[in-house]
Amino acid sequence: MSRPLHPGVDARADKGWLIANKWLFARRFSQLSILSLFLLGPWFGIWIVTGNLNSSLTLGTLPLTDPYVMLQSLFAGHTPESVAVTGAIIVLFFYVLVGGRVYCSWVCPVNIVTDAAQWLRDQFKITGASTLSRKTRYWILAATLILPVVTGSITWELVNPVSMMHRGLIFGMGLAWFIIFAVFLLDLLVSRRAWCSHLCPVGAFYSLLGTHSLIRIRADAREQCDDCMDCFMVCPEQQVIRPALKGYIKKNDTEVIGPVITSTNCTNCGRCIDVCAKDVFHFGLRTNNHVPDNFLNNTKQTNNSSEAEAL
């Protein structure tokens, strides 16, 4: 079946426009609400949250600290305040529980920029361009942790698009406009999801936190999949879809795996849920990741048929 020009058309027809975009709207509400809480103080003098996404204090009592920034600070030889350590522990616990890359899709304001670039890329049918390795972000992550040791400062935060965007909205964008626009053009013209899915060390760090997170996207109704490719088209980390959806990886022998998307690079954005007209996907827990007998048999039959056709 050919890939759709506009993924989610069938879902919108079956479920209605609002329901077929509910998780997208929920993410935008979350991202803009969090950003607004930080801006209420500097812009309007309403100090519900002070600080920024690196370190903040909510209602004067709840500290939250980005553990990635704290790790860089430690490598730079700085001794953190006890309140910052408490904030880092709270954030670590949350993302270990719900999945580290939830930060990327539900909190990070730059995600709105990269999603806009991808939308335009789809509208103008921009394909091809450079192919970047998804492992590159981990090399950049390593570099951002080595540089503080060498320089004695949190070097990455000088050019981090998230930090620059946040500071720019409060103090004036200046150079931040250039950085954000560069990220936008990178995603639009150079490579699909270049920044978030291939280069961003923040996403790489948070992916490591979600190794055993409980809240995952499940494809429990994967037998209903009609191979329309809508989920694959909208997924920012396309490589995470197939194992849970198709259920097996041929490696020496057929290995049938469960319906849970367990990859740490899944952002739990929910777009696969939105665009699927067959309701294959839903949010759930990573537990009970067993394979039903009927799916096991169907998978083995499909695999055997494919091998017979190849011969």
C-alpha cells in the first residue's frame, strides 16, 4: 500500500477532527502552559514559578532541577546547593517513572518549532536531503559532559536552543532568534527530524532515564493494523514502531515480542494513537507484555510464508 500524503485522514473521518488530534492538543497545552508559568513573573509580576527549565521554584516551596544541567555542573567542579539536589531527585524520579523523553514532547518549547518545520516539510513534500545517524546525539551528549571537565563551566548551556529560547523570551531574543531559526531550517531543509531525533543531547540524556519507565504506548490491537503507514509517517522516532506493531525480529530464529513500545527513544507523544483509524495504539503500562497465542501463530505463519516466497 502506498504511503499516505496526509496521515490521519481516515482517523479524522472516523473519530472526528478533535478526537483525532487530542494528544497533539494535550501536548501543546502542556508545553504552552509550562512556558506561560515561567513567563507570568517577568512579564506580569505574577510569580507562581521562578527560575527556568534548568532550575526553578514553584510557589516558593517545590524545587525542580534539570539533572542533565546538574551533572554538567558537577563535572565542571561546582558544588550544588542542597535544594538543587532535592530538585534533581524529584525530576529524576518523575522521568524514570513516566519515560524520560516525555520531556521532549510534553515540556520542551523547541519541540513546537521542530514540529512546525516537519509540518511544512510534509506540506511541500520535501524529501531526501542528508541522512544523519541517530547515534550522533549520544556522541554530542558525551562531548557536553567532557567539556565542563576541560573548561570548568557548563559550556553547552551557552548554545542550548531550549535555554536560549527561554532566556530570549524573558530578556529579548537577540542571538536566540538565529539559533532557533537555524534549528527550524535544519529540520525543514537538511534532514527529517534532524534536531530532536538525531542531534539533541538533551533528548539523548532523557532517553537514558526512561530505560524501565512504566508508562508506555502499547499496540495491543496490532492484529487490526491494515499497514496504512500513518503511524510511521507521524512518528518522530520511526524505528520504535515496527517491533511492537509487527511483533517479531528475525535473529537466528523467529523471536516474537510483545505489543509494548519499549524503546527509550519513544517520546510518548501519542501521535500514533491520534492518527490510527483502527485504534491499534493506546497508553498503558509496560507490564503484561505477553504475546497472545493467536498472534504468535499468525506471526509464525506470516514469517514462514515470506520465507517460502523468497525461495
